[in-house]
Amino acid sequence: MSVLEGKELRIVGFLCNWCSYGGADTAGVGRFTQPTDLRIVRVPCSGRINPLFVMKALIGGADGVLVSGCHPRDCHYAEGNYYARRRLEVLKGLLPVLGIDPRRFEYTWVSASEGQRWQHVVSSFTAQIHALGPAARFTEAPEPARLGA
Amino acid sequence: MSIQDELKSAITAALPDVSCVVGWGAGPEPLRAAPLFIRGEADLEGFSAGFLSVNNPALYLPSLKGSKVGVVVKGCDARSVGQLAAETLIKREEVHVIGYPCRGVIDVDKVAAKLAGACETGEVAALREDGDDVLLNTPKGEVRLAKKDITADKCGRCAFPNAGNADVFVGERCAPVVTEDGYADIADFEARGLDELKAFWEQEMSRCIRCYACRNACPLCVCRDQCVAMSREPHWLSQGDGVRDKLFFQIIHAVHLSGRCTGCGECERACPLGIPVLKLKRALSRRVEKLFGYKAGGGDTPPLLTFLVEEPTIKERDWK
Amino acid sequence: MSSINVGYFPGCSGLGTSMEYERSTRAVCRELGIGLREIPDWNCCGSTPAHSTDSALSAALASRVFAQGENAGIGDVITPCPSCLKNLRVALEHMEDPLFSARVEALTERPLKMQHSIRSVLQVMVEDVGTERIRGRVRRSLKGLKVVPYYGCLMTRPEKVMRFDDPENPVALDRLLEALGAEVLPFPLKTDCCGGSFSIPSRKVTPRLAGRILDMAGEVGADLVVVACPLCQMNLDLRQGQIRAGGIDRVLPVPYFTQLMARAFALPEADAAFNKLVEDIEPAFACMQRRAADIEAEERKAAAAEAEKARLAAERAAKAAEKAKDAGPDGAGAKSAGAKKTKGKADAGGGDV
Amino acid sequence: MKIGVFICHCGSNIAGTVDCAAVAERASTYPDVVYATDIMYACAEPGQDAIIAAIKKHGLTGVVVASCTPRMHEPTFRKAVERAGVNRYMFEMANIREHVSWIGKDIEANTNKAAELVRMAAAKLRLDRELKPKSFPVTKRLLVIGGGVAGIQAALDAADAGLEVVMVEKQPTIGGKMAKLDKTFPTVDCSSCILGPRMVDVAQHPNITLYAYAELEEVSGYVGNFDVKIRKKATYVDWDKCTGCGLCTEKCPSKKSYDRFNEGVGPTTAIIIPFPQAIPKKASIEREYCRQFNKGKCGVCAKVCPTGAVNYEMQDETVEVKVGGIVAATGYDLVDWKVYSEYGGGRYPDVVTSLQYERMLSASGPTGGHVKRPSDGTEPVNVVFVQCVGSRDPSIGRPYCSGFCCMYTAKQAILTKDHIPGSQSYVFYMDIRSPGKGYDEFTRRVQEEYGARYVRGRVSMIYPKGGKLMVRGADTLMGTQVEVEADLVVLAVGAEASANSSALAEKLRISYDGYGFFMEGHPKLKPVETNTAGVFLAGSCQGLKDIPSSVAQGSAAAAKALGLLSRDMLDSDPQIASVSVNRCVGCRKCIEVCPFKAIQEVDMRGQPKAEVIETVCQGCGLCNATCPQGAIQLSHFTDNQILAEVEALCRF
Amino acid sequence: MSAENVKKFISFDALPGFLARAAEKNAVYVPRREGNAVVYRSFKAGDEAELGVRPTESCKHVVFPRGEELFSFAREADKEEPGKRRLVLTEASEPGAAVVFGALSCDARGFLAFDPVYNGSGTGGTAKDSYYLRRRNRTLIVVKACKNALNTCFCNWVGGGPASPQGADVLAVEAEQGLVLDILSGEGTAFTESLPAASEAQLAAAAAAVKAAEDSLPKAADVSAAPASLAALFSSAEFWNKESAHCLYCGACTYLCPTCYCFNITDESDGLTGVRLRSWDNCMSPLFTLEASGHNPRPNKADRLKNRVGHKFSYYPSLHSGRFSCCGCGRCIKSCPSSVDIRKIVLDAVKEAANV
């Protein structure tokens, strides 16, 4: 699907149901204005997020991916975010070597009560992605355009 | 006794207790050995270990689970054994590990580069080792090459030349080439810049024929017949020939190996099209090592299967 | 232990009001094998009055000090003065902010690398040299001297800047003075303000605050107040006339800890420089010697009693052994008899409680 | 599949900034969507009826509602589609209110975003499968951890309602902190007079089994069927034989033991009965002070015990119990105030804690209710109370208000005047926090009737001078510094989560906050539930509170537990993981990471395979993200479903 | 055409220009060096064809793409009845003509194993694969004869040779700083029309080169007994377990093979739109025979390797007049990560069957 040309970039969010999705709700209830680029995929827990979902989005054409879960110690499932933290932190090491700007992916923790923090996270991440501009798409063709002249 | 002979006696000694011993024997051409399954003393004749012992015999261990087997290993192969055991993919007590000091193995592609213009590696009629050199019989006459110029890249950064976890170790332990893998190759590679790297992978992956030799040569690919590369449930990849899907498989492989890859390099060596797929895994290994001080193969729990409540090395963005 | 080599920043007071601190510090460092390399052509650290009017100017002064050190190849620096230390530390901290450092660099007109560590002389004494090594150097113990340590406001505070000892109840100087042989009395006001900052704006405040400290020191029975800060020393020593005029009748010498170290190490009198103090310290030392003699006499008596006790015990043991031998050739019987005897004694002891 | 899409206007809440009709029109082009419309209020009765009618008319097999957050009305709509004969899990929501219309005013962007969110929901719905909950039986027994006033209340309420209750208490007696108090505010009635009978009730209640001096060792299982291991610590006294006569405590020669119950105000013996009203009133030996254990000989208590109850060989013992629900009521501990060097850090004997002061005030305490200076035993005249010691202090990591200190300090000031009529109390405070029935009046009384002098400001320093303590602080109302000469200083030490609360939380698999207080299910609507089904909270373990609040929460937790355990069968949430046995290679990675031990290895024709214990699985999906071949999938959030959502967005 | 047997010549200097002109009209595929591999790439002006080192892969994908879109589909809303969906199918566009320049002789011969499967001759003309045939018929193959044999070469075992003309439109032999071109088809004639005839010296040099290349091959083993031997060993688990022990059952051998022609069909869709895709499949993969029930008739790599070897040397010849489905290029041996050698397996089988 196309983004709003010239207005929006494609930003995908993976949010845990209990904390961050609730935080985004709280931000909405508080009418905290946010950029419109982000599309949220709701998952039960940040531990459910396979780092490959992030990669699928980035390789598939997302300009930015944001993951947000419960703060450490606050996981609804006790431990999911601890695993997520390690996996996502490790994943950051893969992006530059693939030629993807590592700033296109961030993860953070937002609780259900932190509407303002959510607004801040979304706004600053969206600004960050706009500053980077649209991501170069990986070609889907079998043979890429030849390097050089 | 030569190391060769010592290894043979170690294998002979082990044979009564194991269903087979995996080592190396003669291959289809002079530059290449083949994995050898020694089931009786008669099979020992073709056995040799040394400069051509490229294949990682640990690859075969999970499929041999359930009976006691022996395996002759280089230092790097032993790391694979260690990691398999740490993940309970093999039972360590079911494996009789015979180690020997490894001083590096051949990289046939490097020989090809040395012979470029003269002949192809497939035209080499014989190989003879002569101290630090090898002598090759080619249609253009005998060619002398220094081993160090045709040794695999991984051997140049080898910190574990002696199988640390061997049940039997043969020969004098040799000094590691380096004490720490500095991952300088990855740093240099990254320094090329994002645009160039993206184009690099598009170009390289366009050669990929989706044969999955990289995966099947990987001793730590646990999924075996159930790999998500071809499954529809879950359906991660299309079966098309597009660069994006082919690259994505390499990402899957690398992510699945993060915190597990011992850097044996078999994926990259196995690739018939010479795509440098190890780079992705090494980029993740570097990060895992930096974050968790973890070197796969040492026998500890893989870092992504555990956690600390306070992660002293993870500096999270504070969004201030 | 290998010798320590560090850069040295004397601070302005060292050239004037705290010459005795400066002199004794250098002497004690020499004695302990601490090589001091004075920062060439150093300048004011930027403490009073600069830091209260313009933090960038203050940091620029501090930065120049570091730059001078850097040019001379000096990395780690020590200073005797806690006020200088605080200002140099704060400058280092502020300079991590690129906006701030840009302002400072505009003043210094050159780029600055701020990769220094700076600590106090006291900190180096307790952390690097250590009290054990200091104890080992003592040739004239301060046994019999009753002292209170006075740290002042700045030695341990602000906590985040100074990162030294307990901010409210420091003990580093206590331990050091104990190592010299002195008796360190509990002193509740060891981090109270001496009124130094008010010495110019308000003549009333300083004697009151300094007086309170001296009064408490006298009350707990101290012969003298030991300090580590030039400004504190000046307030406590120089103003005793004013304080007495205010009704607090105390006469207490106020030496620097380095002066006491110099004396304990038996360094030349000129290095201890007690003659620079306003309140005479000699009566305190005289008192110390009298007390030391009394203590030693007590100790001798106690030692003799202990020896006598040991002799008697040995005698008893010998007799018991003799008796056991007599009991018969059966070794086992002898042993059990001995065991029984001990047990009976223990029981008796238990009954006393 | 036939999907119906309903775009809710929510009055003008959504329609104000989203073109709902346009969203519906775009939705009609999405895969498998056969019906799409916009609707005024989807959640209202006419809205639900319209959805049901559309399901029937168009033969819909799945429904997408784009409206508010699913955290609000997902259950509502699930019930609605179920009424129309569609499985409740064949339903998805797109959140176009909180995540779209309320956070921006750009109608074009909002409409586009709403349409995309609907696309994602529809893409996910296409892969939804019908799910059905499973029923399982319930063990009708409740475990209460902690025998303080909150735990006692919960246990008695549950037991009175006919439930079997097992109570575990760490100390040799129940009663908790309240048992240590002399009086309670604001009524100044005797603490032990009101608590004592409740403690006796616990001991005598036929439905309550009490394990005192015991700790929770392990919890496994799941709501309705927890398996609990309780470790009974060795008391070295056979409680079946002990009559609580107290002869042993009189004769014990080790008389310098630390008196835990009395907060160390006086020494006690090595064999103790904590206090006269202790429940159970049984003796126990504190090993670290006992001569028999330390010196290998003594045996006095064994000799004097008329029933021969003393047994030095006693070992810890483990009891296993099955329970259906758990109430955690583990209370709080005092902050280690000795970090405050400026208050002496424990060097001055006449600086005591408020809880020590309670014991001094108590007639059954070690001083017999006489307030004396610990240093010289004299009666103090000037008593200074310092508030917020370890509360509201970010510098020691305790930025929160402990809640009850203002009130007990006022009470203690009143009691001081009662005990020593000639005394003068001073109270240094930051703010007076007295929001309770009769509380503020109480703090006025202590000042107006009892003449306590309240000084608004923090104490910067306490130091000894001439046998007295000088308390120096700021008077922020006067704008000056004050120094008070005190005979006794009482520190209103703040409270913190009880020691090891985090370890207990991990055993119970409940969350805890940064200070170790247990997290309630929802701060407003689920104050005594946790996010782990079947585990409830009561009292200060959830957050500091005074006695009436703790008691109320105890009753609330009991009510919640009773509600749960009144049912014979429970339904398990079918949104759990399941294993495709053909694809599982038995690598055990899922077993390793599962926080709930909900996956076990089973043997299938010689091959190891993972198997999900359906009633234990909580549906977090960590296993799913861990399994490299994706053989274990979380129902309703499968890889393919999430990939479908991603691909609905990222497929250029 | 008048000069039926006239051979042409093109110098290496003139070759780039010639290819560039050809590439203006058709897609021209040439071997190109990329990294450590040599792969067929479409030629663009300025490219350098690698005619020395033998290509790592075969050129079969020019005719039989790795992933070929057969058609695309979309579900469109019916304007009249919004509740209804119309399925719209769009055929993949017709491929253009192509030239492979510099194929190995083995690669050209590989297509001869494909043809009977796809042109219907194997089934009496009933099942013709139009997708295959339309590319096959529009592809011209210029073989560049090998100058000498590699260790892994065994084309002479299976009826080929370094300069075999079978399957080629043009056969090029290196001689005198250029290529002597033997024209073997009408399309070949048209393709080489602009080129001059070869001189006597050039022809003589070419003949000598062919002779030298043929001489460089070791004597061919006799594999005529292979079909029967392999059939005899069909049930010998022990034999196949042993032969397959070190095989990693990846698809390198089949995907590099000029004669392996198996494919898979999948629909790749995002719900609204999608494509039906034909992609290469390989019999070494466990999924090749996995049945929907979960049962797999070839569960082990031994079963699968048996199928691969058996197919090439026994089942295929029995269906297609004795022709082996192997052209002896040796790529499966050369590129096998675990050094599996199909020659050894076939010879072992012949020996083993003789012993049984």
C-alpha cells in the first residue's frame, strides 16, 4: 500500500498489548497530537516479537520500525521484555552491515500510563525517520541494476 | 609417530565403542578432501587430517544422535561440538571427540585467484605439502604457493586451534593465531557505507540459486527438514527468484544463529556461487560478544535464551 | 610499592596564607615517594570570585590550568586545596557539554582536551599511599595527642562532584590521624560550615560558625583541630581572638594534617612549619608527651601483669602433665583425666554467669 | 471467508477527523471483504444489532470493527458476534479513535491511516481460526502469604465464607507490624486489643491451617490448580508438645539476643515466645544466639521443658499443598535509615526509630511502657520527631511518600504527652499528609491540645552535645535555621517493600515495580488482582497503606478469591501456544525460555517434541518468537497473522 | 543459405562489438566473472565475457527460469454487486528472443535432456509445456568448446565431449586469437551472417584445439550397466546409506546441473493480488516428496540421493531411449560442499550390483 505521497513515510510499530498499546491509548485519550505515519501492530508481549518481523518490515519497504514494550520489571508475562531487550539490542548489529541505517529501528519501553511519553517517543521517532528520508528499497528483481557506470 | 599415525591409533582405539568415527579422506580432486565415515579399520586407510581437512564434521553429529560416535575435529569444529552440546542438540557423552592441533586449512578460491590466468583449480593434477608451502602440478608446470596465502580467512583469526573439549588430544597444542577476534573485517566492511553495502548485497544475492547449501552446511541449523525457508505455515518467504527474498533468507539464517554461531565459516565455503554470507553472522557475533562477552562454542547458555534483569552492557536510548 | 608521580596544582593560598600547608605537603610527599610535577605557569583555578559571577570564565581559568598541564605531558593532577579541587572538577564536568565547552574555547582561543583526573592530596594519601604505609613511616608517634578532624564543607561535598568518602560522616582523615598515633575523638561537627564564604561579606557570621566548631572541639576534649583546607584553617586559626571576644573561651591550635604527618615522620621542623600557625601548637605537644608517658607506664604495668598470668598458666600446665604421668602407664586414662579437668573448669565458668 | 467491516463514527469522536464512509468504501475492496459500512455507534445496542443483522444477511464469517481501542470494547463485540453465531475469535478491531482520530486533525491523513489499519485488521482476520476455551476443575483452597493484619483479614473472610485457607507466616508469630504498635491513630485505641482477638480467630478457625515460621519455597501450576511448596523452618521446639508456658524463656542463659519483635529496644533470650499474645504461642530457638548451637553445650531449655518439646536435631521440613488461589499479603519493611550519616547513622543511642518508640510506649514492651533514653535510662523532656526519614528522598532512591508516618508521628506525640506530662514534642515535617476520616482533625489536636510544636522543614543534622542531642534544621515558614536541644530523637523512618519481595514475585510470576511493590492488575479497576490469574494482593505489599486500607484490601482480595473459587470449573483462554508436532525438532529452546514452565518435552515415537500445557500457558508468545522453525505458534497471533499485517503495510 | 558448411571467424578484438550489436536486438547472456564465481549475465555494452574459466552454473535458467511467473491474478470488486469478487487472470508477458554466448558444450547438451520431458515426445505428444517451449524455441545457443578437461569432467562417459555440437546452434572453437564458428542451425546462420569466413589456418588451428581437448580427457568408464545396476540396488539401504553419509542434501548439485528439470508451483499472494510461480525444485530436499498428510516416502537423504542418481542413470534412460539425464559437466562434483562424487556412486553401484 502506498503512503501518502510526500506527506508520510512508512513507519511500523510493534507494541505489546498491556503496556505500550495502552500507553498509546492513553495518549489518544489525552488528545496528545502525534504524527500520522505510524501504523501499530498489536502483539501480546514484546517477547512475542520475532526480530525477523522487524527485518521483514524493513526489507519490505518500511522507512522505520519502532518496538515498544513494558518497562523492565513490569512485563505482564514477567520476563518477555527481558528476552526482547536482548534480541532487539543484538538485531541493531545487523542493520548497518546490510546497508540499512540503524537509526531506522528503535525499541523502547512505555507503560500504559505514559501517554505523554508515548507522544514524545512517536514524535521524535517520526521526526528521526523524516530526517533520514525514505529508505532505499531492496530490489525484488532477480538481477539488480549493474553497479557503477 | 606422526600426528596422522597418532590420530589413526586414537581412532582405532575408539572404534570398538562407537558406531563410526567421522573424519576426512580423499576427495574428488587433489585440492579437496571429503568427509569420511570410518566404521572399521579398513576405512582408516584413506583417512588423513591436515591442510585439506576443510569440512566441519560436527555437522553430522545431530543426525547421529542416539548412538555413540567418534569425531575428529579441528579447533573450530570443536567449538561447534561445544555449542551443540550446550544447546542439548547432541549429548556430549555420546560423542567421543578426538582433537589435534590445526594450523589452518585451504581455501580453494584463494588458490584459484593465485592460479588465475594460468589454469583453473580443476586442472591441478596433484598437490604435495612441503613445509610451509604446497606444490601444485598444473598443466603449466609445478607451482609453489605459500600456505599462508591460500589459507581460509577464518584461520587467520583463529583463537581456538586446539580442540579445547577433546576427549583425546593428539600432538602438541599449537599457539592460537590471535587471542581475540577483533572483527576488523566487519569494521572494514561496514566502513564502505550504507548505500554501497545495500548495492553489494543486491548484487551478491542475485547470484543465489536458493540451493541452501549454506544452511545445510551449518552445523547449528537445528531445524533441518523443517526450515522456514520453504514452509507455508509460517510463510516467511515466497519461492520466487527475487533478491529481496533471497537476502531475507540470509537474514533469517543470521538471526537464528545470533549468539550461537561459532564462525566455522562452512556456510560461506559451501556456497557454490561464492556469496560472502558469513559476514552477516559475524556482524551479529561481534555484537553479541560486545554485549554479553559471549563466544559461542564455549559451553555456556546462549545469551538470547537467557537475560539479566539489569543489563549492564545495554545502553538503552532514554528518549530525552 | 612503586613510587607515585603526579601533576601538582598548589593553588593561590599555597603561596600566601597556607604556606605551611604547601611546605609540609611537599615534604611529606617527598618522604612518601610521591613525585610532584608542578603545572608550569599555572593560574587561579577559577574559584572565588570568578565562579560566582561567570561559570564560563571560571571554567576557562580551570581549563587553562589543564591545558598547561597537558602541554607539559601531565595527566593526573593533585591539589591540597578542596576549593580548587571542587572548581577544577566542576569545570571538567561542564566541559563535557559541547555547547559549554564551545563558550569556554571561545575564551581560551584554543581547543581543549579535558581528559584529566584531579584529586586531593588527602585522597591520594588514603587511597594510593594507604594508612598502613603511613603508619610504617611514623618515627615520632603522636601517641597521647587528642585530636578532632575537621573536613569542612567541600572535602566530600557535593557528593556527585567530589566522589570521596561518606559525604556527611567522612572518616578518611580520622584513619590517617590514627595511623600517626593520635587519639581521634568523635567529632559531630566535622563537616559543619566554618563560615569561610562569609568572611568578607559579613563579619558577624564567620566568628559565630567558626566558634561553634572550636567550642565543640573543646567540649569533646581535643587538644587541637586538624584541617585539610586553607580557608577553613584561616577562619579557625586566625579568628580565635574574635571568637573569644564573642564569649567562646577556647584556645585550640589548628594545624594541617600534613604538618602533623611531617612531625610524625620526624621531618625537619622547617618542613612541619608549625611556626606559621597563629595559635601556638607547642602546649598541645607538651600535653601529648605527658599523656604519652602516662599511657606507656600503664601499658608497661599491663604487660607485666599479662606476663605473670602466662607464667602461672604454664606452671599449672606443667604440674598437670606431671600428675597425669603419675596416674599410670595407661595413656588413654591420662588423656581422659585431662579432658575431665578441662570440662569441670568450663562448667564453673558457665555457672558464674 | 466472508468478512464484514464496520466503521464506527463514535458520534463525532471519530467522524470529526476521519471520513468514515470513505474508509468503508476502501475496505470493500480488501480481500474477502463482502460487506463494509459505516455506523454511528457500533458499541451501542442499535450498532450491535446492525452487526448481528449484517452477519445474518450476508452470511459473514468474520467481522472487523474499526472504532475505539480493543482494550475497551473487544469483549463487547466478541459477545455480539457470538450472539450471531460467529466464533468470538473470528473478530478483529482497528483502533481508529485513540490511535487516529484523537491524535491528529488532518482528515486526509487520518482517513488514509484508518483505511490502512482496517486493511491490517482484515488481513489478520483472514487467518483467524475458531478457538474454543477448555474447562478444568478448581481446587477450592486459598493460600494467604503473610499473617499481618491484611493477611489475617483475607484469611478470616475467606474461611468464614467456607473456603479452606492455608496461611504462611515468615515470623514465629502472626500479627505483623500492627502487633508491634502500641496504639492506633486517630482513635488512639489499643492496637493489640483490636488485633489480638482476630489473631486468636485465625488460630481457632476450623478452616484455617497456619504455618508460622515458614516460607513459600516454590509455586507451580496455574489458576485454580497451584502446587505450592512451603518450607517450615526448624524452630527446634516441637510445637505439638509446646504449651507456651514460657519456662524455657525464663531459664535460658543466653540473655543478650537481639529482640526482633521489640526492634532491639531491649535484649531477649535465645529461646523465645515473641510476645505474650503471640499466635501460635509457641517457643522457638534463634539459632544464632543459642549456646547449644554455638558452643555445643547448654541444654538448659531442654532440661526445664515440662513436655520435652525441645529438639536440637530438628530439621527444616517441606509441606506440599494444592490451592486454587493465592493472596500475597507480605507487608513492608523499614528503610535502612543508617544511610543518613547526618543523623548519626546509628552512632547515637538516643536516636531511635518510630517502631522502636512504639515498643517503648507499649505497656507489654521491654520498658514496660516507660519512655526512657536508651543511653542513660532517664526520662526525656524534649522529644524531637523527624519526619520523612527515608521517604520522599530521591537521593536514596526512595522518592515516594510512605503515607502513614505523618499520622503515627502525631499519635506518638500525643502518647508522649500522655506518658510524660512535662515533656515537649517537636515535629520536623515536610508536609502534613492526613487525608483520612478524622485524620486531619487528629493532627490539629496534637498541636492545639497537646502542644506539640510542628516545624516545617527538614533536619540537616543531629549531633551530640553535652549529653543532649542538637537537632539542627530549617524552619521554612520562618525562613530561618533552628536548633533544638533534644533528649530523645524519634525518626519517622519510611517504609519499603519487604525484603525479598522481588524473589517472591518471581515465584508467583507477578510483576513488581522499581521499588519491589507488587503490581496490581489495573491501578483503578483491578486494585487487588494481579496480571497472573488467581494471584491477589492485600495490604502494603502492593503499596504502602495504613491499617484501615490494609484491612479493606484484605477483604477485597478475599472477595475476589471467593468469586474465583466459588466456581467448580474454569475456562482457559484459548489464545495460547500450540505445537505442530510434525515440524517440532525437539530443540528445547521454547522450554528454556517459557516464563511459566508451560511447555514440556514429550516423547513421540522416539523423537523428543515440545508440548504446551494448555492450562498453564498464558499466551505471551515468547516461545513462538524463539522457535526457529516456527513449529510452535501462538493462536490468534501466529507468525502468518503478524506477517500478514506487516505485508498489508510493507509490500511495495 | 548458400554456404552450408562455411565456418566463420571472429577475433577476440571484434567480439565485444559483435555482442553489443546482438544485444541491441535480443537479450544476450554471456558468462561473467562475479566474485569467485562465473555466472551467466545479460550482456551490456562494455561488459567482458569470461570465456576462459568455466561457468559455475549452467545456463538452463535462460530457458527455465529459477522463478517464472506463469500468470498473475487479482480479486476485483464487482461494480454492480459490491459483495461479489471477480477473479481476474493476466498471463505473463511473452518472453523475447535470447542468445546464450559461450555456453559449455555440456550446457547445450543439457537441454536435450529437458526437451523430451517438456516437448511431449516422452508422452507421445500429449503434454507440451508451452512456457518451456516458447523460451526454448527463441533461444540460440553458442557453445564455446572447452580447451581441456577438469578433474571433475566426465562428458565422454555419457556421450559428450569438449567440443560436442549436440544441442548447439553455433560451436565456437578458440583459435588464432579468436573463435572459429561452426554453424549448426539456420538461426545460427542468421546470427553469424555478418562475420567473415574462417581461413584455412584458423580452421586447422581449431581442429588441433579440439583434438587436444579431447585428448586431455581420461578414458571414459563404461557405465552401460548402470541402469540395471541401479535398479538392482533400489532396495539396498546399506549401499545408499553409505554412499550418502557425507551428503548434506542441499540443492547445489541439482540447481547447478544442466539436466535437472524439476519444478514446484506456488501461489504467492498478498490477498488482493498474486502470482502463480513456477520455481526450481530439487529431489534432495525433503519437501520434494512430502505429502500433505505429513508422510514422506523419501524421508532420508539416502532415499533422495538414490533417486537423484537413479533418475539420471536408470529411470530417465528407461523412459527416454537410453539417454542418460547427465551431461558429465561435473558441476555437481566440483561445487558439492561435502565432495560427493556422482561418478564414484555410479561405479560403486555397478561394482556392487555385479557382486550381488
